[in-house]
Amino acid sequence: MDIVRILAEEQKIRTTQVEAVIKLIDEGNTIPFIARYRKEAHGGLNDEILRNLDERLRYLRGLEERKAAVLASIEEQGKLTDELKKEIEEAMTLVAVEDLYRPYKQKRRTRAIIAKERGLEPLANLILLQMTKKDLLAEAEPFVDPEKEVATPEDAIAGAKDIIAENISDNAEYRTYIRDLTMKQGKVVCESRVGEETSVYENYYNYERPVAKQPGHATLAINRGEEEKILSVKILTDDERAIGYLCKKVVVRENPNTTPTLKEAIEDAYERLIWPSIEREVRNELTEVAEDGAIKVFGKNLRQLLMQPPISGHVVLGWDPAFRTGCKLAVVDATGKVLDTVVIYPTAPQNKVNEAKAVLRKLVEKYNVELISVGNGTASRESEQVIAQFIHEINRPLKYIIVNEAGASVYSASKLATEEFPKFDVGQRSAVSIARRLQDPLAELVKIDPKSIGVGQYQHDMNQKKLSDTLGGVVEDCVNQVGVDLNTASVSLLEYVSGINKTIAKNIVTYREENGSFKDRKQLLKVAKLGPKAYEQCAGFLRIRGGKTPLDATAVHPESYEIAEQVLKKVGATDHEIGKLAGLKKRVDIKKLAEELSVGEMTLSDIISELEKPSRDPREEMPKPVLRADVLDMEQLTPGMVLKGTVRNVIDFGAFVDIGVHQDGLVHISQLTDRFIKHPLEAVSVGDVVNVKVLSVDVKKKRISLTMKGVEQ
């Protein structure tokens, strides 16, 4: 198998690019490092293509390893032919390899194996010659042997049919045909196991959909409904056509009309051995495709959430809403340092609204609070109303925002939160997290397991390793794209930096605590277990502001400092003027200068960009969150009303938009845009600020239907 050629065709890139990336990966370089600092080698491929290439490379290499093991096993049995070897070597999937290996794989004691042990294989060959039943009974007589538990000629024939059935079942060509037939023409059929009882799976009570057109979200919902014993699910295919195909393939050409005995063996092969296996495989394939799609959407949503622009430079009050146990508040300063925490009881059952407002007033005035960050969990609606009233009553510029608190409770009960705030209870920690999510979403959200952040669908039902690997890659890409302040970053943030694992991250913080702030990047080499390779991978992504070397505050890699200094010399500037060189790129001929300095054009362009504007935060380009001072009731919504909202989640069938009424509204995929789109992500992303029009409101079911069609954006 030519892995390089396959990857080039799949990713639609040149083979030389694939070869370069494979070489870099095999040398132990991380994807963020390859994407940012080895652009010349691979032609400027982005991190998404590099991640896809890395994933497929691992799959194809695993496939090659499995082929080698299968070939060795068959050769050891003395059954490897040139034709079979060629088929295995050319197989493109693990399923195809396993189909070819099936006849040679060591099996448990099947009915066919037992029949062979009883000496019935010659009789099976006679059945394949399509003898009449009368002749077959006569031929079966010599195989009767009570000691071998073959009491009658009928017993012998039954055993022989078992042998034929298993041989048919083991044929890779037959299985491939029936699998392809099912994928193209089969149907997914669901029925309710609880009658007409109401449930979230009502849409699937009488469900029938072609396998080829089965949506991923429906597959995941059906799987969960089956797991919860609410749905029964099966795959239907054209059984008659499948059996007819087998009959044509199995019968001898001299006698094309299948005898009843042989047809019984063929039907048994299909119904007992082939179809249950094919049905499982088709279900598994549908699930895998659905999971891959859902993981991809989850990853894109997570990226958008992590890359939300920070609202820095403000004192923020974090509000973790609740009923019985009260609302936990935490005030943090502009750097995220906790200034105060308190519990108020403005919600049921206490309803101490006035007392709560008095506490709020003291906190706002004492610490000059400018923003209130409210979690969107239980009692957030009631809390929002109190906050809106308070803002109207106080004579200060104060705004609030509803933030997604998914994962805040997971974080607040974690070992990490306990270490960070040993004297706080879980509610106080959660309030701090909610406040900090507004100030720097990325720095706060990296402390939480990505699966718990809540911008996916059915994440607990899918392959957890694949999900974790993908989401971990997304977080890693985001952290390295933004860059990390070496002297303030937490262990949670540092462990996502290229080349740094959890142990090294802890060692960096320990070194910082024992020796004070890092003064230059070279000091990293003094950190325990951080060797030259790790330094190469991480140095460019770690920033030191106010250190000995101004370039340490940029994304310029230490390996390129000499180039950067030559560029500065060319334009008559010093390294202390970094950040004051606006328009530098327009003043130099990059192609000519790159040749003169013996450096790649892409690398030089990146260096000059950093000299112009060091460590530019890519999050600045994202839409700012919507700050509010008032609250709407769901009952106030009327069809035709146009509102501004924030996209909270994107799923296969649409997008959920927060319009400030506690209950997110759904913009169905058909209402996202006037043009045809295959997926909502083609039109919107998590964090987008959009204008929407209300289509309908169902207060009882708490459903809001929205549209973006015909609404100016």
C-alpha cells in the first residue's frame, strides 16, 4: 500500500507535502509546532489538515500492521496463495482484511467444525453436486455412526449442510456483496417498546429511513433509545435478492437449478451466520460515521468557544445561581484574583430580594464591579430578573452577561479546584470559574474535561478515546495559537503547550515558585525533565513579558532570533522597538529579503508580523459577547420580533441561539440561510452574534423557533 499517495489523494495535497509531514511527525514534532514553525517544509498546511493527516496516517499504519499479522498467520498454516496475498495487500479497510482472514481465523467449536470432526466433509461436497434427495439419503448412509453422534442419514445431511453454510459465510466476496447491498438499499427501522408512552424518542416510534440517507444525529439518538430499552432497532435488506445471489454463486454450472437441500444450506448460511454479522457491521458503520460527524462538530464548536474574545481589564462579579442553597457570588479583579465571596438568597424558597440587592450594592461599590457574569444553570432566569432590576435601580454603568456554565460544577468538585481554592466550597469555586470565563475563556476552560463543556451532542455515547483525542487536539491547537504567558499560566494551561506534558507543566510552576519569574526562555532548560527537544517544541509558544530579551515576548522562535535581529538591522531598528514597527511588511521586499537571509518566505513573513505586532491575539477577530442590562420574558416574545443573540451550540439539524430569555431558541438548518447548506456549520459557529426573527413560541413546552432568513446580519 502506498500510504503517501493515498494520503495525498485524500487530503488533496502534493505527495512531497505528505512526505515532509510524515518525516516531521516521525521525528517527534507536535502538530502545533509543525503548523507554526515548519511551514516551508510542508508548504503552509493548516493545523486541521495536519491533524487529519496524522489521524489517517495512524489508521493506515495500523492497517498495514494488521495485514502483516494476518499474512503471517495464514502462511504459518501453509494456506497462503499468491492470489490471497495480493487481495490482503490491496485491502483498504480493516473490515476487508478481516473478511479475507475469516476462513483462516481460529474459531470456537462451531457446528461446522463438529461436523468435520465427524467426517462429514465428503458428504458436504456431494450436496454441492446437487444430488436428488433420494440419492443423497443413499449416499449419506455410510456416514451414519452412533459413536460419532450421527444416528441417521438425516443427521449426516444436517451436519454436511452446516459445513456448507459456514464455508459460504466465510467467503469474503459474498459478505462484501451483501454488505454493499445493505448499505445502498437497506433500511433502518425502529419501533417503540413502550407503546404510545411519551418520551424524547417519540420521533422514532415508527421510524423507517434508507441506510444510505440515515442522518448521524438520528443514529446516535436511536442507539441511546435502544440502550434505554425504549426503542427496538433493526436493519432490513432485500433478503430474497441476497439469497438469490448466493444461490447463483454457490451452485455448479452444470445444474443451475438449486436443489432443496443445497438451498436450505444457503438460506441457513445467510440467516444464521451472514446476516446477523452484516447487520451488526452496518449498525457499527452507521454509528462510527455518526460519531465521527458528531466529534467533528463538537470539535469545531469547542474551538469557537475556546477562542471567544476575552473581556479583559474589568472587575467581574461571578454569579452561580441556585434556589434552596442560595446564589454564590465571587468578585475577581482584572487579573482574575478573587477579592470577595458571598452567598445571597434572592430566589425561592427564601426570596430575600431586597437583602440580596443590598449585598450586591456593597460589592459593586466597594470593588467597582463593571460586569456581572451569570451562569445559565438552575435559577439563572430568576437571578437574571433580580440583576436587571438592580441595574435599573443603581446609578452606575453596569452590564451583565449569561455565560455557559457547563462543566463549572465538574471543575469546582475536582482535585484541581481543591488545590487552587482549598478554603472555598464548591459553590464559591464555581462562581469564580463563571467570572473568569468572561475574562479569559481559554485559560479557564482548559481546566475542565473538554467533554464536559457542553457544546456537543450525545458525547457520552460515543468512542471516548477518539472523542478525547480529538477534543484534546482542539484545545492544544487553540492554546498554542493564542500563546501562553510563561510567568502566569496555570499547570492546566501549560500542559496543552506543544512539547509539554502534565509532569513538565508542574515542574515549570514549581521552578517559577522557587526561583521567581522567568527572565528569558533559555531558563526553561533548567526545568526538570524539560530537555532540548521539549524546549524546541514549546519555546515559541511561551511568552515572557518584560524579560531580558524583547523577542521572548513574541511568537518568534528562538531558532529564528538571528533572522529577526537581521531584519531589525535592515530597517534601522532595535529589538526595543518591537511592536512599534507598524507597516514594516510594506516597507520590505519579502521575497528578496528571504533570499538574502537564506530563510523561507513564509517564516520571514511570520517574523515580520510579530515584529509589527507582537503576540497578536487571534481572539480579537471574534465577535464580542452580547452584554445586557435588561431581561425579556418568554411570554413577551411575539412572531416577527427581531432580536440579537449569541449562538450557544451548533448541531446537525440547526443552531441554538441565546436571545436573553433563558431558554435558547432553535434556528433549524432550513432557516439559517437562503442558500442550500449541508450542515449548519457552513452558516454559523458557536459564539457568533446574530440577528434572528421569532417564528413561533410554545411557552408550555419551552420551545422557541427562530429564523435568520431575510434578517439583515
